[in-house]
Amino acid sequence: QDWEQRQEEDTLLIERILLLVRNVLHVPPDPAEEQGVDGDASVHDRVLWALHISGMDDLLKFLASAQAEQQWALHVLEIISLMFRDQSPEELAALGQGQAAAEHGEDTRELETLRQRELVE
């Protein structure tokens, strides 16, 4: 619903849902409880995956970018901050560059293969 059509209960419900998501993500990790196999996803990672599967991440992106929804900006910012709490900026930057470099390498190999075929023909 547009903000003009929302009732007070709708606004309270949205705020409560955002606070619930924030509080769930705010729970600190407990290494004693999370004794899984190496490479196993942590509880925090599984919660993030559930948010992604449910489409909540798309709703958060909408709330963060919509001009009419600026009242939720601080809640969304805090949720996003908690989503990335276990990540270092260096790891995130390296991850993005690694994928781009791998894709670039594949493209280069494909172009080189096509070039060799053309030379043979």
C-alpha cells in the first residue's frame, strides 16, 4: 500500500517486523553451540539465507531506495549493518574481484579459442 493509504496499524506492523528482523540478526554468535563441520554455515548465515529465500532482502532494498519510505531508513541501515557484521571489507572486496577476474579469464579463453578457429579456417 502507498503511505497515504496505510492505517496506523499497518505502520506499526511494518515497524515491528523490521525490529524483529533486526533483533534476530543482533543475536551474538555462540561458538560453543555452533560446533559444526568446517565449512558448515553458521546460524547467522542460515538466517541470512532464509531471509533471502523469503524475499525479505528485496523488500529491504525497496525500503532503502524508495523515496516515500524514508521513515524506515535507519531500521534498514541497521539491519544491513547486522547482515554484514561477520564480514571484513577486504574479504568482500576480494570476493567480488575474484568472480570478475574468473569471468574475465573465461571470456578471454573463449575469444582466444574463437580466434584460433578463425585462423585455422
